[in-house]
Amino acid sequence: MTTLNPRTALGLCLVAAIMLEPMTADAAPDVIKTLIVDGQNNHAWADTTRILVELMEQSGRFDVDVSTSPPAGADMSVYKPLFKDYALVVVNNGNNADPWPRETEKAFEQFVAEGGGVVSYHAADNAYRDWPAYNEMIAIGGWGGRKVSSGPYLYMEKDGKVIRDPSDGKTGGHGKQVPFEITVRDTEHPITRGLPRTFMHGPDELYAFLRGPAKNVEILATAHSPLDNKGSGHEEPILLTVTYGKGRIFHTVLGHGAKQIRKDSFVTTFLRGAEWAATGKVSIPVPAGFPKGD
């Protein structure tokens, strides 16, 4: 047996500590610098933004700022969020949102194309009908004057076949808020991996009749939109991912208001989707009490 003198032993301990320090730092993911943009929405955006900030920061994974636009009809030329200072932008605007200045639109397009992450939250897919790049980022949307020229309807058949339907008809709709079952269509995607194959959500709005460019999009989860509740009769997209340049977009139609976004089915999918949009990976776990299918 070789015996080390005290000075040598101390030196080896210091080297070991230095070698272990970066490993320990790497074990804890960096906090994701996040910006929520809001200010014009036909939903209660001030309430939902406040709760989204709370949920994201309580997860320990996000550091959140908020950029609120001028009110409807005011001078939007002054609205210039610094998207480049963030890794993730959450859009909480709706179908009555005034267009951003073209300079701001171009800055957002560049942010996403160069690798920035985006979350399209609920009514954000109603916004900015006349902004082509934004519509590519969200893949499909509703209301706001969208029509057949906006692109095809996107939905699934029961067997999982993806349909891009060019038919004319209304764009955007939902029935009464009721509980509904969500079916995970891609069980291997980082966002949905570990979720039950089916799980309950709601009562909430179940969006249907969404259409758009429908490019570079993957449907992660769907829900059946029943005809007897003003639905389409199809398996409608509920959770989607989209790529735009190097950027990743997570699109969730869930979460009409403050009550709905506190449900585990929303919180878990939203946080995991946001983390993926920013990083391409997911470390936020699926909680043990996550709801299952009915």
C-alpha cells in the first residue's frame, strides 16, 4: 500500500474538486430567459399572463419578463420588444390585436429564424392574419378574417392519418366548454414522452376548423370535436410543433382563461412545450398525479 503525504493528498483533493465543479454546474440546466408579449386579446390576457409568469417561474426553469403593447388603436410604432435578448417568446395576443410595426415583425422573424423559441398560447393562433411569416410559425389559426385562401384545414382521422383539407368554410370555432379527452399521437416526442396515451382536460374550449399554411408541422396530440357541440367531427390538433428556419415553435390551443391554465393537463404540457421550444430538450417531469383518460 502506498501512503500519500498530507500535502500530496490535499493537492489531489483540490484537483478532484476543480474537476467535479463543472460537472455539478452542468447537472443544473440554465434558466431560460423568457419574454411574454401581450396587451391586445379578446381573452383576459392580464390574468392569464400573470398566472403564466407564476407557473413558469415556480418551475425553476424560466426567468420571465413581460412586454405589453399599447392598447388597441394607439400608436404601435413605439412597440419594439428586444426579442434577441431572450431564448423564448410566449405570444398571448388574440384576434383583435393591432398589427405590430413592420420593423418589429422583421425583428421577430429574425429571432425565430436564427433559433429562437416560441410558444403560441391559445388565442395567439387567432392573431395577425395578414402576417405571412407569423402564420407559417403557428401553422394553423382561426378567426381574425381567415378564409380558404389562408390555407387548408389541418386535422387527423381516427387512425392517425393527417388530413390537409382545402375545402371552403368557416375558419375557427368551438362549442360549449366541456371536459374532453386528449390523445397523444407522438409518444416519443420530448414534450409528450411519458404522458398517458390519453388524458382528460377541461372544461375548456376545444378549437376546431383551424386552417393555415400547415407547413413544417407535427401534430403531437388531438381531441375529437363532436358535431353535437358545434364541432367538426374530426380529431382536431391540440398540441403541435412547428419549425421556422432554425427556430422551434410549440402551439397549444388549450387554456381559455385563468381557471383552465391552472389544471395539471395544461401546466405540464405548457411548461414542457416551452422548455422544448427554447432548448430542443425537456427536463420538466410528468407529475405522478397527471390525469389519465376517462
